[in-house]
Amino acid sequence: MEQEEIISLPREEALQYVKDRNEDYKVELINGLPEDATISFYKQGKFVDLCAGPHMDSTGQIKAIKLTNVAGAYWRGDVKNKMLQRVYGTSFPSQAELDEYLAKIEEAKKRDHRKIGKEMDLFTIMEKGPGFPFFMPKGMILRNELEKFWREEHYKRGYQEIRTPLILNEQLWKTSGHWDHYKDNMYFTEIDETPFAIKPMNCSGAMLSYKRTMHSYKDLPIRLGEMGQVHRHELSGALHGLMRVRTFTQDDAHIFMLPEQVTDEIVVVAKFIDYVYKKFDFKYHVELSTRPEDSMGSDEDWELAENALKEAMAQLDVPYVVNEGDGAFYGPKLDFHLEDSLGRTWQCGTIQLDMQMPQRFDLTYVGSDNQKHRPIIIHRVIFGSIERFIGILTEHFAGKFPLWLAPVQVKLLTVAPAFEEYAKALRDKLQAEGLRVELDIRNEKIGYKLREARNERVSYIGVIGEREMEGNSLSVRSNKRGDLGEIKVDEFIANLKEEIAEKRV
């Protein structure tokens, strides 16, 4: 058991120390540090690390170790430098905790949305468009059902849907503040010798949509929702399936409010987010992100905005943690981090309070005093990104989606060619009831067909043989509940329609 020892040296002594140990890479690292820097080393036994520290107090705290991977890596990430070996590993206080972690890692590999997406033919990403996903027919069913749900629930809550252009004049992004704070992540083009930008966010289009006409205080709040496609430049090494892409669709909404409506609107939006996440059986926690260094607006505006978010959380009696300095450049925000079936967290929903864009875009409403005033804006998303949310759902449910979302809800399998006509008639009947059905009448063994349908994660498999044909029934297997036995066709249809209507998980 080795105790940690800290060694702090002036620059020249530190250089000599690593030279005496023949550690050329550390010489290079020290030379890259500021001239007046005090250099720290952390020593445990014979192991000495150039590090800002700290490490662990004692090696005795390391109980269970597992080396997980070895990979080549260029020194300092530069292909012109030597290739080194990077060793990955992990440690836990007990073997039981390590075993639990490794089991989750293996399960995560099985649930990887890229793997399942390929097996179910939901989406693909091609070399011709890195970071730009292609959605296949079954993936589009899943996506369209999510968007249908989004529209239905927003309509109930008084939102109006808009659609704004993908490309807008560069000057607009200077007005919004994106030019100063986000241009490195944007794509640009030129039209008629005028510079334009492809939108990285939907905010500016919503501002123009509000500004197109005069508004009275009696009109507010105005809730504008948009399924808006955006483009953001991500480094190629950061791209990851649907989780990190270069184009995605945000389920955006912008709410234009009177100052006295702010807290109530935040509460309503937070309840809406809670409702949606519970539909997918997600737990979540909330973080309040405060003013970042790179921000717009006065101290007074930021204090008012942060206090409004805190007041809303107090009314809801929802616990939250403060994430200092991680707000948007135009306002503080509440981030909703959902937890999936493996205990992993994903930041999806957000409520951002904004007093800056109304000023920058000169947005107004006519108050009860007949004078012009500035509205306050909530920017919010629930899914966050449709693409990323589909990736999360795929891994959360391991591809076994709730019936209302499933690309294929029923697959009918015949045990012999003699039952082909009955199977076709049954398929037509199910489709007429609004169910998504596939038919497998190939002259293959039923065991082979069953294995294939299970691998495709079909919600319900219906086997048709002589007994089923004569009894107007199906032998049914659920991908969640296993073998359900023989069920009459009309009863089967009624059960499925009820499950879909209730959006059961």
C-alpha cells in the first residue's frame, strides 16, 4: 500500500528531473507549460506522474481492477507524431461493483443503437454523408409516430406549429448573437453574392415569426412550436451514430410571455416534460445551469432569470442541482437528464429563459398602458433531438419499442403453403384496423421464421396453421411477455388497439 507524495518543482528543476528519468514526452509537456508555472508531480512508490493532481491518497483504495482495451494513439493527437499505445482500464471499490459495471457494459454493447438500427433497418450513415443520417422506411415509421405524438400533445396545450427556413442571411446570426458565440460550429454559403448561414438553431426564425405582426398583451403567451432541422459542425472523431450527428431535428418551441407569466409558464413546461418522459418510463433529474463566461446581457437580467427558474422549481417541489457557468449565452436554463434502463443519463429536455433576444430583435407587444414593452422568451425542447431521442429509445428498449411506436406491430407466419390465402386475408383485416403488419409465407421451416422475426424485434408474432385457420385464431408470441397461446383474431385486434390507444410501455 503506497501513500501519495506530492513533489512541486520550479520549471528548470522539473525539466532536469524528467530528463534524469529519460522521460522525453514529459520534457515536451513541461516545455509547453507557462514560464512561471510551478510543476507538480504525484508519486506513489516507484510510479511518478507529471500531473496537476491529485491522484488517490493511497493505492490501498484500489480494490478491483480491469483492463478493458488497448488502442493505438498518435502522441498529442497529431498524425505526424509517433504512434503510442493507449491502455484503458477501470477500478471499483469492490469486485461486486466491478462485476456489475462490466455486466452493464456488455448489455450496452447488445443494446447499441447502431447495431440494432442495422438489424432492424431503421437508419444508416453512409460515407457520402458522415454525420448526416439516412432514415429507412421502418425508421421513418418510428420517427413519424414520435412526431405525431409531439403534435397531438402540443395542440392540446395551445401551441401553434411553424416552419422556418434552413438558410438565412448571415446578418441575422450577427443580430442573434450566434455569430459572436457560435460561428465556429456553423456552415456558411453564398447566394447572389450575399453571405448566408445554414441555421444551427431555430431561435432566429422564431423571432422573425413573432415580429411579423403587432401583438397585444392580451395575445400573450404565444407558444410557437417547430420541428426544425438544424446543422452544426462536429469534429469527425466526435460523431457517434444518432447520438452525435451534424444535422438533426429539434422539437423546439419558443414561448413569448409577459413578465408576470414567466414562472407559471416554466411550471407548465416542466410538467409537460414530466408527462412525456413518463410515457417512455424514464426517470430523470434536473440541473439549473447559470451564467457562462461567454454571455450577453446585464447582471440584473441574469439574476431575474435565474431566480424565476428557481421559483418555478420551488413551486413544483422538484429537487435540482446547480451547474455553475453552463447556461446558454443568452440565458440560464433547466436541463432535464433522463435515465435509461441501464442507469445511464442523457441530457434531453431543456427550458432556457431569455431576456436578450427580445432586445436584439426589437420584439415588442402593446401593454395595457398602450405603450410598447418587451416580451420575455422561453426556449424549450423535450426530446431534444429526434435523432438522438430515437437512439436513446432504441437502447432503452433494446429495440423492443412500445407497440404504438413499433415499425412492425404484427408479423404473421404460416407453417405451410396451404395457409397462405388465410394469412393474406388476415393481414388485410389487421391493416384495415390500422395495424402495421408483415407477412412471411415463404416455404421455410417455422422455427427459422420464428427466429428471424424475434431477431427483428417484432412486437407480436402470429403463427398460422390448420388449427388457427379453422378456429379463426392465432398462436401469439409477444416480444416482451413471451408465448401468449392461441387467441381469437377479433380479441387479438381489440387487445392491440387498446394497448396502442393507451400508449403502454
